[in-house]
Amino acid sequence: MKRENIHILIIDDMDDMRMLLRSFLMDDGFTNVTEASDGKKGLSLIQNSVFHLVICDWNMPEMTGIELLEQVRSEERTEALPFLM
């Protein structure tokens, strides 16, 4: 699969970290990158879109990365979604 066809979701409550990760990914050819500022927003995006990889912060308000991962793994459609924390 070409890098521009891979859809990546970055979830982090720190704007600077999301911007830095997006910059690294785009510099490496990944142009289809979406961002969420907390776990609840990230979960909504995951439930309503198709992603090939999630890069997630561990410690966030509203829903931690672990809580988000538990939700993702509990749903058949997303149980195998690659998740980097």
C-alpha cells in the first residue's frame, strides 16, 4: 500500500505533540493524517472512519490511552487496528 493511501490517526491532548508527529509523518510521505485532542474524540473518529494506524498518547483527560485501547479492542471491526502508544 502506498504511504499516501494509509490513513493515520494521532490522538494527543498536547497540540505541539500532534503537530510534531504530523510533521514527521508527512515528511516521510504519509499525507492522510487526522488528529484528535482527546480519547473521546479519537474514539468517535475511529468508530466513524477507517484508519490503518492509531498513534495515541498514554495519559489524556476525558479518556486515557489505555481506556481508548480497551474500547477499540472490544469492537470486532477495530479489534485488530494497529495501535501505537
